[in-house]
Amino acid sequence: MAPPRTRLFLRADAGLDVGAGHVMRCLALGQAWQTLGYGDVTLLSVSLPDAFAERARSEGFGIERVAANAPGSAEDVEGTLAAVG
């Protein structure tokens, strides 16, 4: 029996001030989600270099940029909640 399909939202940032490890771990989790047949993956981010966005897209992930001044800000929280609505 196939697992129920649903969308997984992952939230991570990368950049000069924020390391890329969190994004890479989220990509690995998303790959496993898809491999197990659970459904689609969307990566939400305030700060994501184009190279990471392209890597996520190459894995079949959707990318949504969260409009906020900074990761962890009140705008970030509001934007993230709106995206997963």
C-alpha cells in the first residue's frame, strides 16, 4: 500500500552570515520524503543563494521566497505561516 501523499514544507536559509548546513540537511530530508513516495517538497527561504535554489529545483522541489527583512524576524514568521497556510 502506498503512503498518503502530502506536501512537505521545509524552512531554511543560507548566505554569508548563515551557514549552508541547514539547507543541505533539509535537502536530504526532502529527497527522502520524495523517495519514500510521501509527496512534493517546497523549500521556504528568506535568504537562499541561487546555487542552492537551483540544487533544490534539480531535485524537484518547489522554491518559495519569504518576503522578510531578516531570517527569524516577525515578518519571516508571518510570511512562512502564510506560505504553508
